[in-house]
Amino acid sequence: MKCRNCKRELPENSLYCNWCGVKQIKEKNEISIPKPTKNSTGYHGQVMVDGKRVRVSGKTEKEYREKALAYKQKEIAINNLTLKECLTDYINSNSETLSPGTIRGYDQILRNRFRDYMPKKVTEIDFQKMVNDEAKLIVRGRKISPKTIENGWGLVSAALKYAKLPKPDINTPDVPTAETDFLDHEQIKTFIKAIKGDVCELPALLALHSLRASEIFHLTADDIGKDSIRVAGAMVRDRNNRWIDKQTNKNRLSTRTVPIIIPRLSELVPESGRLVLPKQQTIRMHLERICKANNLPVVTLHDLRRSFASLAAYLHWQEETICAVGGWKPGSPIVHSIYIKVSNRAINEDVAKMQKYLQQQ
């Protein structure tokens, strides 16, 4: 008999070639490796990977076969990769680099989104149909929001890129511009008086100084100076839903020094320890009760951060100053589209100014 690889003569019924070492009986699921050519630099050949020819070289035939086999095994693994495995690999690979809060959000997507498609092989999924099917779902009497679908697809596309798979061009439902609440320049004055003495006064005033909820929950008395607040670090929920402190903020610009603008804030700071416990539901309920009792828009801590930006713009702060204090990137569209809101009261005041000017002509 002849070796099925090197074609040299072998004793009948040989299991392995005495010359090249290749097994003579081909297994049912054995991966086929093209025979290489030999020249002065070693052994060379081409293997098909994902429909493309990949050149493989090795100093010895054994090294060539090992490299070629690795390519083919990787192709087989990718072709058998399910959507759940693809997302899980991406999430786990970033578990030590991304924010615990971000990983927690990814875990929620993994559990709740695209459920019918999670067991399917990635290479066999019609991703546009997957997104369309998700948009039709009714959960607890309501359709899945476009923003939720957009976030889910964002994770899928990132995972596909990580797995070095082609990212399909997908259309997701348009995300409508959210109508957000905030307090205008007059309402902020009313709110500050109304919140005085409430157990949630301190977190409310910190939010009016531009701080995010995660930054507020991380603060200790040591972070408050005579005239400023040192914002460095955040408290977030991890993938196990536990509150943890982390030393980094949402982004690099979020680490900042915020001047104390409302003197009452300094009076509320304890001598030591954490300033605010992360009792989000309690804070939300208190804010809602106070706003309703004083005929104000019902706001959250994040709405109060938005109110800070809008008040600063109303008072003609330079945009660079607003961004520096609020921890935003200068020139970022998000500052205008989400945070800086113009109240009807401010519009009416500007209109009145123009009317008065024209009447004087």
C-alpha cells in the first residue's frame, strides 16, 4: 500500500506512515489538509477558510499540517458558533475592561433579547429578520421599545466584530426623540426652597451641580472642599446586581472639580463617611412628591443634572465652561440634544426683548 499523504510504499494495513507519520485510516469527521509543496524554505500550501484561500507555511511538514489544521478547526468552530456563544465570548472577554454597569446591561440583553435566535448558528441567521421579529414582540402588553432593540443590536454587532465575522447592514426601528423633563430657571428656585429639610435634599442639590447619580453615590465627606466638589469615581451595580465602588467615571472628562454654587449644600455635608446611600427608589419617590406638591415637572436626579446645563446656558455660560463642570466633551452634540433644554419661559423672554427692540424703531 502507498501512504495517502507522501505516497511512499508501506506494509499492508499500516496505521501510520513510517516516513511522514500521517494516519492511514481516515476518520469519519477527520479534517482534510491539502498536501504541501516543498522548497528550500520549507513546506507550503493553501487551505480554504470561510471561502477564501489562506497560504500556510512551515519549516517542516509537521509544522505545516499543525498550522493548516488550526485554520480549519477555527473555521469549523466559527461555523458552529451560536449567537448565545458569540455574545457570551464577547461579554466575558471584556468583563475586566468595561464598566461593571455596562457588563450588567450586556447580561440583561443576553437573557432577554433575541431569545428564539440564541441557539441558532451565527452563520445561518438572517439578522434583519431577527431584528424585525424582535420589533413585533409584545411583552407585558407593550411592544419592545426601539431604543431597547437598538441597544440589543449594538451588542450583537460588537460581538460579531470581535469574532471576526462580517457585520451585516441592518435597519433598526427609528428611536424617537425622548421628551425629557427639566426645571427652568424660575422653577429651580422654587425647587430649592421646596426640597429644603427633606432627607433627599443633599442628592438633589448635588445633581443640580451637574453630578450623575453614580457619582453622587460614590461621594464621601472627604470629597467636599470649602468651595468645590472633587468628582472621581462612581458607584454602580455589577452583573450580580450588587453595588460596588469603582475608581473611574463614565469617561475621562467626568473626573473633574465642580464649584459649589448653592451654599446650602455645604451645610448638609456630614463630618465623615458616605454622603448619600444608593436608595434610588426612595429618592425618586421623594422628588415626585415634592414636585407634585409645588406644581413642578416631576424630575429625577438625571433631570436635575439636565436642569443644571439648561440653567447654565440660560445664564450665558460659555459652552466650554458647561462641559468642564458637567464632565462633557466640548462640542459634543449630546450636550445640546439631550442636556441643554430651552424653556418656554426663556423663549418668551427672548421674544419680548425682540418685540421691545423693534417697537423702538
